Amino acid sequence: HPQKPSQFVKTYCTPGDVMGKNYCSDGPTPSSTIALCSLAVLVLFSLMQWFADTIAATRPLTVFGGFLTGLIFFFLLCSIGSIKELLFGPLSQTKWFEVGLAFMGSQFSAFLVHRVCMTSGFMFSVGIVVLLVLEARELYPVVSVSAGKSSKKR
């Protein structure tokens, strides 16, 4: 049976040539990623605020609040990256400035609950960044270009 194509996951290509290559993706579109990640951030933030007293009551729950802060960081970073891709094209990259924005947003949500949530959320966020950097290095290896010797005489 041929599957019906989903409206959220489809192949989209850039118009024309991008650096000598056609760029196509079978992943979710940037607009659906923005919607889903923003919804996840909103739900996690709301749950953390709703149960703030419960999360702040015991030490294990404050660490769990830090884990939720790490998830908020991840989903914020995904939505910021997708907004950047939507605005600047598929070859745009999420830089450290965007990581800082997502980190400040997630830390603000933890600040409203408990200071231990901030500390553990910081550690979870750093772990997420490390994993994302390692995965990016594996998926997109850096190609070094060696400069050839010039034949000009000085």
C-alpha cells in the first residue's frame, strides 16, 4: 500500500541551486517544527508553574524540575533554529547566540520555581549542548582545505 503523504512531513527543496547542490529534506517543515516545539515549551512551562510548589518541596523533584528545564531548553533551541531556517534559508546554522537565548529562556522558567532547578537545569542544558555538538560534528564533518604552494616568485 502506498502511504498518503503527511502535510507536516514532506520533501521540500530550495528553489534553484544552493552552493552547487539541490537541497532537499524529508524531515518536518520548519513551520511545523516551530509550532510543535513552541507548543512543547508552552506545555512544559505551564506544568512547571502549575506544580511549582510540589517541585520545590523535595530535592529529587527539584532535580526533576531541572530536567524539565533542560527539555524546555532543547525545544526552545529547536524552535529558534527553525525560525532562523525559515527566515534565512535551509543552510543557516544555529550559532552560540541562539543557544544563549534558549538558555536564558529556560533558566527564567527554572528561576520561577526553585534555585536548585536552575542549577540542575544548567547541567542538563550543558549536557544537551554537548550531545548536539557531537552529533553535528558526526553529521556535518568539517572539510579542511589545504592551501597549495604558490608558484609566484617573490
